[in-house]
Amino acid sequence: MGAMELFFVDGEISTQVEELAQFIGQQNQSAASFAAEVTQSSDPVQAVLTASQGVLPKVSEDKVEAAYNQLFAIAKTGESGIDGVAATVAKDISANAQSGVAGLRVLNNLYNLANAAQLAVFSEMVVLAVRVNMLPTLVPLVSQLPKLLSGWTGSAQQKADVVLELRNALDGAQLGNEAYATELVFLEAIGASDARAAKVATSAIVRFANLSAVCDLDALASLDSVQELSQGGQLGSAGELLNALLECDFEQWQKYASANADALKELGVDADKATDKIRLLTVASIAAEHLGEDVPFSKVSQAIGVEEDDIEMWIIDVVRSGLMQGKMNQVTRSLVPTRSTYRRFGADQWSLLAERLDQWKSSLESLQPVIGNAKLVAQQQAMQMAGQAQVTIKE
């Protein structure tokens, strides 16, 4: 019998089983005899599912997805359904798939068909992506993790295991920003109750200090789990580092870093990168205190310990990081910040925001008479023009 190019997932289940059994048998040059053996078994559905192990993952890329679609259609008719076989099938694919692209595509199809087994299938997607060096294909899923976690069936321990499995995989692929984002998901969704939470929080704090592209400190420091672990003294020197990142200006940071050099080194903090991060945060803090005001370059350069000639590049870096928006005036050599991000948005910041809203309200109220007068003048001018207007119709 020639090689089968097409699969049909409709018709009688016995026909589908026989067709897939013939295809599996062809992989070992025994299509007819194998198909007969499967169809004559007491449970043909289970027989073809078992026979597919180690065989279908090695099918050529142009046929593997169609073959698995037929397998899934058959599995749906079994006693345990898709969820009953999904974990086993996914593990087989992650271990034996010859094509990473096709394997991930099949696992994606299986994930969408499964319900209770989605967590297990996702885990095997990570395993396969690591094995075939295609982990970047899963990066878009990091932002979806909170939603995925809420929909997965499984214990908190199982969910935590999968999140950390993904974090470790991203870390191994040198995707530090994504690994950090995954740690934030763990700390928010899993929380401090997990025995590994303190270790994850410590890693996240160190990553924040080292990663130049990550500057939103409040996203980490405001997490309930991080605050609970820090207040409980479970973060040790990492908790002290977090407090320094939250509170220190550049001068204070230098003193802290000098006094705690050994502890920072043991944590894995890159001193130079952390110092540059403090410079960015310090500029943002200055901007937050002087919104709408002229801030001389000399003041900023003195605050972060760099030459005034270099300050424009540092301001550009702060803007690029998303910490601040504003304009630079090369003539007056000053910065006018229009927006800035606080390291920690607490009671003091809320009070300042309320004060600025009151000022804004007062400014609007003072403008109301001016706006009213302008409207009145405009109405009077319109009436005068209407009175002067004439329409002449020639007979």
C-alpha cells in the first residue's frame, strides 16, 4: 500500500482507527498486518494510542500534524477522552519530536483541545522548546501567564512548578527580562505561601538591580508577597538591597554599596549596573519633585555624580527607560520634566497627587470667568454680524 498523504477525521471511528493504524504500521513496513492487529484488539482506540508512542513524533514535518489530528479525533471517543491521554502524548512529543516547529504546533493543538490537562501540556511545550532551542517562541506567553494560571486545573504546587520551569528555561536561554517577568507572575499569583517564594523574590530583586531594561521598581516592591517576605525578615541581604533601591539617592547608594560590597557580591549584584540603575532612579526622583519646573543640568549632574557634559545622554536614557518624560533646553541647559515615575507610590505620593489635583481644580475654576467672557464676546460678535448681513434677490 502506498504512503498515505491525507487523513480524514470524519466517518466511523473504526475506519479512522484502521487508517491511522495502517499509517503507523507503514513507518515499520508492516501496515496491513499491524492494522489488522490493532483493529482486532479488545480496545482498538487504546491500541492505536499506545502504538503511536515513539512513532508519530518522528513522522515527517508535512504529515505529523495531520496524523496527530486524527489521533486526537480518535482519543476524543475513548473512555478518558483527550484529557486522559494528553499528558502521555505531550511527553512523547516533547521527547521525540524531530521537528521543533511541527512539534510545538501539535502541542498547541493538543493544548487547545484539552481542559484539565492543559497544565501538563504547557509543561511539555516548555521542555520541547528548550530541547530544540526555540524558547523565544514561548516568550509572548509570559504576559498571558496570570490568565493561564487562573484557568489551569491543578494544585498550587503544580502551577508553581510550571512557572518556575519556564523561568529556569528562560534564564538558561539568556532571556533575563522575560525570566524576571515570570518571577513577578510567581510572586503575585503563587504568593509567599510557597516555600520557594523567598528565593524567587531574592532573584527578582537582584535581577532588577542588574537588568538595564527593567526600571519599574514599584511593580516589584508593591507586591504583597514581597512586602510580607521583607517584613518577616525572610529576604535577608536581598531585603536590604530592595530598601536601598527604594530609598537611596546616588550619594547614599555609594555609601551603602561600599559598606555592603561583600553581601552584594554574594547575591550576584553587578556593582556597575546597579550603580547606573540608581543614577536613572535618582534622575526620575528629581524630576518627580520638579514637574513643570526648570531643573538645571548642573543640579542633575551633581546629584548622580557625572560630568555636566554627559548629562544629556543620561536624561535620554531615563526617558528611554520609561521613567520620565520631559524636554531639554540646550540654551538654558536645563530639563523640564512633564511626567515621572516614583520608585514607590505610597501615602506621601498619594498626598502629593491630591495636592496637585486641588491646584489643577483651582486653576480651572479661575479660568471659568475668562472662558465665560470669551463666550459672551463671541456671541455678541456673531449677533452683530448677523444684523449687518443682507440678502438681495434680483427680480
